[in-house]
Amino acid sequence: MNISKKMQSVMVRHAISIILLTCSFSSSVLAQTLSETIDAAISTHPSIKASKANVRASREAIPQAKAPYRPQVSANASISSSDRKTRFENAPENQTKTSPTSTSIEINQLIYSGGMKPVVKKQAQLQVRQAHTQLDATQLSLKNNVANAYIRHIYNIEALNTQNEIATITQEQIASAEARFRSGIGSQTDVFQLQSRYFAIRAQLYEAQNAVELSKQELHSLSSKVIMQPQWPDISVLPIISMQHAKQLAQKVSPQLESAKTSEKIAYLNYLAAKRRNKPQVSLNLSATSSSESSPLLEKDEDLRAVLGLSVPLYTGGRASSEKRQAAAERLSARYDKRSIQREVDLSVTNAWLNRQSTLEQLKIQEERTSIAEQALKGVESTKAAGLLSITDVLNATEELQNAKLALLAAKRNYTLASIELALLTGNPNF
């Protein structure tokens, strides 16, 4: 009976811990949906802020690309002092002090650049587009990570709740076995077996609690939010589309593919730049200079010039032809990279689409399994009360129900994640 009292004390403490845990999950913190959590992550995560800063930095490439083709104005000024002493043979010493000054302004304008101006400008614009594409890719990756962490957190919470339900069922079974033992129609062995099973469930409960805490911390690190009451997203709002339609949508919205297309355009412009870089260039130079010197011969000197210059590279040591070959090879490489990514996008969509179909079927099977397991446990308990089955049958039925419920949760988790993955790949944020 001492063992029974100790067991009752343990069960009371466990019941109290369940109540406290339940209260912690139903606190005053409002439930936060997956969409709200994703929005919080996008607004606070350092990777997004870094990508946005990269976009702002890339925009500065446009005025920098235009600058060399605009007038370049420079001004110079100087002043100096000289004290010169000279003496010729058989002549007195001569001392000359001067303070010459000089000012000038110069304007340079590139008139013809061999066609480089539009190429350089377009290159800068594509750099901005590439930065935006990288931002989109970072956001997509973050959305996927948050969705995985969010759904795992829900799964861990509900798995913990399931373990608590099984523990409560086991407590009721222990109380029933003890009552039968006291009335002389049951054995103490039955009580001990149930108690042993109960302690095993308690060990699993601690693991489940740790899993909940870990997933909560992971979600907090991604979104900077403490999510106390996560909700299963409504997957039913996502449209059911064919695999071919999903592939077409993914080809249009994939940031990786858009980045590859932009890289191909940049490679083409690099090829044009390599061809045009060594063409003749025409520039205009205007300069005005004024200088003065304390001299009996020269008091002031003013000079105004206009120079039209032509620069024609004749021989560059083979560098020009090498740059052309390099740019042509890089252009070809970018083209094949784009085709490779197109195939990767198609394969990712295929896997996600098939995974969604497979997990949906598994979810239906686990729902049926859980329903049967619940009925089986009720039947075993009623039959055991009539003395037709052993306690082992009850333990087996209880364990099967526990496994079925956990498998159902896992199936729901997998189906939800597969649906979200397909939605993200096809550019559908409505979940």
C-alpha cells in the first residue's frame, strides 16, 4: 500500500504539472497565425535587412555608371614664394623676390565612347535587379524556414498534449486496476504493469516538453516573437492545381531562375563591353588658366584652350582579344546555368507536388487508424472488465492508440509542410 500511496503522490504532481502547462499555453498572449509570424520575421530578421541594404547599395551603381559620361570639371590654384640671389663674375650680387600665383579651371566631356555608355548604364540597372532578386530569394528561404519551425512547434505542442492524454488514460486505468485489486477480482501484478507503463509515459513527456521549448526558441530566433498559441494554417484555401500548371507558375516566380536570367543578360552586356571597350573615343577639353608673377618682364599670363581629342587603341598586347574570348565563354556558361536552374525548379515542383499527394493519402490512412485504435481500446477495456482479457491486452491497445495519434499528428504536419512548400514554389502566399 506504501507503493500505492507513492504512486498517487506522483500522479497528483503530474496532474498539477499538466494543469500548469495547459495554463501556460492559454495565457493572455494572443494566438499568432503563420502569416503574421512570417511578416514579423521579414520585418526583423537580419538577413532581410542585409539584403535590403544590398539593394540600396546597388542603386548607387546607376549614378556611378553615368558619371564618366557627364562633364568632368576641376579647378586648381597655387601660390608660391621665391627669394633668389645671383652674382655674376666681376658684378655685384643680385637678389630677386617673386610670389607667382596661378589659377585654372578645366572641363572634360566624353563625346563618343564607342557605344559603351548604354552598355554601362544597362549593366548598372541589371545589378539593381539582381539585388532585388537576391532579396526575393532570401525572403523565400526565410518564409520556408519560418513555416517549418512554426509547423514543427504546433506538432510538438500537440504531441505533448497527446502524451498527456495517454498519461491521463493510464492514470484512469491504474485507478480501475487498484479498485479491482481491492475488490479481489484483479491482481496486484496488473497494477504494477500499469504503473510501469505510466512511468515510461512520464519519461516521454519530459522529452516532449523539451521538444516544445526547443521549437519555441527556434521560432523566436527567426521571428523575434514568442508564439504561445500557434494555429494550424488553413491549407484548404490553397488551390488544387495540376503538376504542369505548378511548373509553369514556378518558372515565372522562382527567384533563383530570375537571378539566372539576369546573370545571362549581364554576361551578354559584358560581352558587348569587351567588344566596344577598344573602339575609338572622342573627348573635348576646355581649360582656362591665369597666372601672375612679380617680374619686370611678365606681370600676367592668361591662356584659354579648347582641345578636341581622339583616342584609338592600336595594340593592347593581346588583352582586347582575350577579354572578348573570356566574355563569350562566360556568356555561354550563364546560358547553361539558366537551363540547369530551370530543370532544378521543375524537379523541385515535381517533388513537392508528389509529396503533397502522398502525404494527403497518408493523412487519410492515419485518421482511419486512429479512429479504429480508439474503438479498439474501448472494446479491450470493457472486455478486460469482464475478465476475458489480460492487462497486457490493455497496455497494447493503449500503446497502439498513442502511436496512432502521434502518427496522425506527423501525417498532418507532413501534409501541411508539403502544401506550404508547393505554395511557396508557385508564388501563392495565401496560407
